[in-house]
Amino acid sequence: AQTVSVDSPLKDAVCLMEASKIRRVPVVDATGKLTGMVSLADLALSGKDEATMEVVKEVSAPTR
């Protein structure tokens, strides 16, 4: 499964979402227990940088 750690920077989730073309990434603790989710909406609302907005655009694009 594709996950990010609680300690991971947001950029890790952004890169995973972009590379895998997924809209949500589970966030797990050191034992692998689910602690939350990061979604495209979370990234869009944070809107902290241009790269984040590019991921939202890229992942949301229709596939051919």
C-alpha cells in the first residue's frame, strides 16, 4: 500500500499523489497504524506553493 509517515513532510505526500495519480494518501504512524488521510482537497486548501497546485491539476486531469 502507498502511505506516508506522520513524520513525513507534506512534499512526500504531494510527490506520491502526483507519481501515482491518486487523490488520497493514508498517513500511518511508526507501527503502520492508520492515523489519518491527506487528500487533494487538503492540498488545495493549504495552497502554499505552486507545486501543490500543479499536483491538484495533474491528478485531477482525465486519463486517456
